Amino acid sequence: MPDNNTYCDPNVVFSVENFSCWGGGKSEVILYSDGRLLTVDNRGTQTIVATDTVLARDVESFIIENSRRILQLPDSDSSGMCFSDLCPHNLNFRGKKCSAYVRAAPGNEELKFFYDEISRIIREHGYLKDHHLIMSQD
């Protein structure tokens, strides 16, 4: 008989979802605790990019190490954080959900820092180096 964990879905360690402001639809990158790294394109097609438990552990460790700062980020439903005409991003850091126009909006420096650092970790593991949601935002 399988144990109880067999029926449990893995947790989302990190995800970023982008809503295109010009009708291109949304796209998403999701990293699960079991190491699955997925992309979802604007048609909803899911692609497993990798299964890398070390990547999941490294990202999760970074989030845990910075949990105090991450928990202080504005929630997704905070007013002023989601600018629908500027292609907003929804971010999930182990259950802490935030929304913002990460790349340029003033006041989002802390959120952008965590987004950039996690993107850097993913790229250092060799994944999604040219993906528009993960590549360097400089």
C-alpha cells in the first residue's frame, strides 16, 4: 500500500507568471519541490524543462534564508501593485504571492531583487537562460 505522500502534490517553490499587455496571453515558469521545472506558454502548453531536485533545494534554501524579507513584500491583492497596462508579473515564493511590474516600477526594488536572484540560480543550474521570464533583467 502506498504511503500518504504518494497522493500529495508537490509544493510550488517558486513561480512567475507574466500577463502580456498586447494580447499575447500569459506565460509562466513553475518550480516544484520535487524538482520539476515547467514552462507554460501562452496557449497553456506545459513543457517540463528539467527534473532537478538540487535546483529546487537551492531555490527553496534561498527563499527560506530570506523569509523575513520575503514575508514583508506586499501581497498580490495590495492596491497599486498590479499595473494591468504594464504586463504585470505574479510571483509565488513558497506560498507568498506578490504581483507587480517587476522590471521597472518604482518601489518594487525588493521584489525585483528576489526575482533576479532566483532567476540567477535557475540560470546557474543551466536552465532557461534565454527564457523571457528568467533571463537577466538588467
